[in-house]
Amino acid sequence: MNNKTPENASRRNFIRNASLASAGFFIVPRHVLGRGFVAPSDKLNIGSIGAGGKGQSDIANFYKSGNANIVALCDVDDRQSKKTREKFPKATYYKDFREMLEKEKNNIDAVSVSIPDHCHAVPALMAMQMGKHVYVQKPLTHDIYEARVLTEAARRYKVVTQMGNQGSSGDGVRQMQDWYNAGLIGDAHTIRCWTNRPVWPQGNGYPTTKDQIPPELDWNLWLGPTQFHEYHTAFVPFNWRGYWDFGTGALGDMGCHIIDPPFKVVGLGYPSEVECSVADIYEEMWTPAYHPESCPPASSIKMKFPGKNGKPDVKLTWMDGNIRPERPEELGPDEPMGNSDGGAIIEGTKGKMMCGCYGADPTLLPTSRTKEVGDVKQTVERVPGGQEGHYAQWVNACIAGYGNGKTSSHFDYAGPLTETVLFANLALRSWNLKDAAGKSFPGRKKLLWDATNMKITNFDDANQFVRRAYRDGYSFKI
């Protein structure tokens, strides 16, 4: 399905027709081949940036849709990409995504980005500027500014987009939307979200020593646009999540899965303020050791979203580090609250509803009310395959073309959701800053946010976390 110039297409058709004529073959109409048959030329040709870890499962799910060809693979670590390369031996393999995009630009229709958070934005923007549809793992970006740029770029370059928060395509969140649209809990005013993350070491600052770089890993390419750090086994293949230069902490890992249901159900936009509490790491008794380079082991964050169209403001509380909010009075003492990964509770003027991570197991509260209410009018179209259909949904929307298909987490939606997650991280990263007078930043200070201009209005030093500086060799311009 790759987009060719008219000249190339004509030449290709001439060669094809001449070859078929000489061989005595003819083109078989699709209806003769059988219902559901998809010709190779009608499939989506995908180049994947990230072929190990989450990239491996993303690629497998695109291919499983039956409508995708895996044309090119890119990964900086040959160890992580080995299984995927073996499964798709015909796919051309690269280590540098810039080389892949340049050399494969006439062979691919779409690009998947499944690499560490600090590298999401640059290849995603490059791909969109080439007119390629993009699927980007959550969180969409590492910085607030990057999320805003990708949101605007998707509109400008008219490409099909999807973020990898697959619960957004699930039946659970749609059931909750139907309940909310039916007015069963009234107008939402309070949301509580929580997770068991982090489940990886948070670290006490960056390592002061360095390890030998494995020969299969291109460390310079792994660093990408972020500032230089010596290689250390503390970073790869997974624990990079606990360091701010690379990861986005517990929020980045699970926020786009757990905040997504209430964000979608209530129709939240950009938040207007935030405050937080952070659990310190203690080096020894009564000696807190706050390490601004590392994500905290646990935190509690409160954000406010201005009400729309006469609706009340909405307050959202996020808790991580296995801290949970108080159990609702309507929930029985032995009934489950969320699931092992976390959950969300939405409280409205007339009632409450709850779900687990990914919008799983939605229920009204008390849970008996779910059965009492029964079926309500379906106001939101379901995605075939539900949560598992998230990948095929994007593939099929890309084949249909911009404006002709639907995706559950397109960047007009995923961008503001990601900005909300990263705005909460901005508060965490500002926890121990000092003000202009050299006084330590009071962690409970409320930060006020001008979302239009992406700026904290009452503590300027916090704005350093809105947008980072890139290393030489990487640019980010729409």
C-alpha cells in the first residue's frame, strides 16, 4: 500500500503487465479468492523503531491483524531484537532510526515507535513529516512540549495516529461512557487513581561508575537526544524508567492506562493546577536523601480541571508506590477495589463508578447497582476485538486513509492525556527546587498552569521541565 509517485506506479504497472502476459497469467479478482482475502498490495507496510521488549509484542499484534507487512526493523540492541528479526527475516534491519526512515521512506506507509520514553518524540515527528502514519507507545512523549508538538503535527501532516494505551479501545471504558452519558452518576467532580508501580529500582541518583558497553548495543544511539551519560547496567534493558533523563516514572508507565478511563469518560481537558507529596529515600535513619535525577518510590498528586459548560471543576488525585485511596463507603469490605495494577474511581453528584487498570471490570457503586440498572443505551461504538483490537484498529484506519477511519487514542486525545501525566511529573520534579531567594521549594506549594502557553505562572523555575535541550544531531521542529 506504500505511496508511490505516478511515474513509478506507471512503470511498475507496465513491468507487471508485461511479465504476466509473457507468463500467460491473469489477475484474479478478489471475490474469486474468497471473502476476507487481502492482497499484499493492500496491506499496510510498517517500519518499526524498537523491535525488542514492548516493540516485539507491538509488531506481533500489527502482523496478527492480517492487514500489515513488517517491512523494516530498527533497534539499537541486537540482543533485544533477535527474536523479532528471526520472525521477520525479510525485514531490513537498522540500528539508527534516522537511516531507516531515509532509506525506507518509499517502502513504508507507517511507523511504530516502541522505544524508551526519552526517544519517542523525535522519530515520531520525522515520520509524520514524511507523511507516514504513526503508532507511538505510551506515554506519547517525555516532555510536555513534545506532546503538544506531536498533537499539532498530526493535524498538519494529516496522518493517522494512535498511542499505545490499548485499554482505550476496550469495552470497559465504553461501558463507563454509556453509564456516564445516561446520567447514572450525575456530573463528575472527584476522581481517584492509583497504581502498584514502580516495581523497578528508583535509584539514588545516577551511578558514579561506568560499565563496559556490550558489543551488541550502540550506546550512543540508545541515548538519542538526551544528555550524555556513561553506560551502566542500571539503565538497560528496563530500569531506565526510574531516571528522569530517560523515563517518566510510575506515571509514565501506568498513568496513560489508569487515568485514561476517567479522562475519556468525563471529557477532561488540560489541568489548571497541581500539588504533590513525595516519599523520600532515606540513606540512614532520619536523613532523607532526595535525588532529583531519580523518580520517587511513592507519591501523591492532586490536579484540578476547570469545569466545562457549567459543570463543576474536577479534582483528580493520583497515588503510586502501592498507596491507595480510602475505600468508598459503597464498596463492601471484601469486594475488590480495582485490580493488582491499580484502578480509578469517579465520583459524581448522583453516584460513583469504578474500574481496574485499562478500564477492566467496570462497576457502578454499590456493585449491586450495576445489575439493578441493567443495560443502558449504547452511546459509544465498540472496537472489534476490544482492547486487543487496538492494533488492528490503527492498521485498518491507516489503510482507509486520514479522515476515513477511527482510532481510540489519536493524538488529539492522546496528546492532552499525555500532557496531564507529564504535568503531574513536573510537580514531582519541582518538589525540592529552591526559589529565587535560595529557599528550598515547599513541596506542598500549588503550581498554577497556563495550558495554552505551557507555562507555570507562579514558580518560573518549574518551567525548566516543560521542554528539555537535545544533544547535537537531534532536532525537533514542526
